Amino acid sequence: MNASSIFSSVTLRTPRLILREFAEGDAEAIQVYAGDPEVTRFTSFGPNTPEVTDSILANWIEEQKISPRAEWPLAIVRQEDEVLIGATGLGAVDWSTGAAIFGYVFRRSAWGQGYATEASRAVVDWAMNDLGLRKLVAHCEPANVASSSVLTKLGFWQEEPVTQPRLNGEMRLYLTFVKERR
């Protein structure tokens, strides 16, 4: 049985966060981080225009209808005030090998508060324990020391760096981190 068919909708809870499927109406909150040049300097996208963000959100919502899913983008919502503060999830899910790409991004006002570790731990546990994935791969730029630290805390180990294009075609060097279930 394919684990992806078990989940028609996903909601994960941590002590401070709700990780949920993206919904119509999330574009403005997404644009806060996706349109911020300081946030997107370490990402493979952005800064996005509102039109690009709208298009991406529409694609994410369409992805929710697909089974088996290859993408699991999740909104990160702070429980105390219900503000969407970032995104996390899985991409390029390969059900035949049990591998996926893992990542996250947060608006600047959420940096340095432990949200990345908290949200990432929940997604990694869900991916490996509930979905049954065996390998997660994450990429971050060498200068992104905070993300390298989060990934190391979660038990990812560093492999050879890779050069990959950003969505705008610019080539960037990324550190590669891997976590495997043995």
C-alpha cells in the first residue's frame, strides 16, 4: 500500500505550531516571506511578486488533489495568534525509492525563536514514521549557518555540496544534508 493514499489532508501540531495544508486566502501571508529579499537570499526562489505567489499557491492547492502526491507543502501557523509564519514540507517525493526533498522558510519576524527546529522535527518524524519515507535530502547555502545547525540537530549529515539553479536560472552552490532511516 502506498502511504500517500492514507493522507487526504495533513495537519501536524507541535507545542507552539500548527502545520497544515495551504488554503485559499494564504497568499498575503506567504508574500510576507516570499517577497522579502532578506528571507529569499538563501532560498532557491524569490523574491516573488504577488502574482508569482498567487500562482504558486494555486499550484499547491491543486497538488492536494493528486494521489500519490509528489509535493507536500505545509503552512506553518503560530498557535498563539494563528499567524502564518512560514512554510515547510516535502518535494520531489519518489515513492519507489522512499526519498524526498525537505525544506522550510520563515518570515523574518519568526527567526531565532526555535520555530525551524520545532516545525522541522514534526515534518521529519511524519515523513519517516507515518509516510514511511526512508531518505530526506535538504539543501542550504554555505552562509546559512542557522539552517545548517537546525539540520544537524535533527540528525541530518552533510554530503558533497551541489551546484543547482535557482528558479531564476542563477547557479548557486548548496550544501547537501541527508537523513536516512536504516
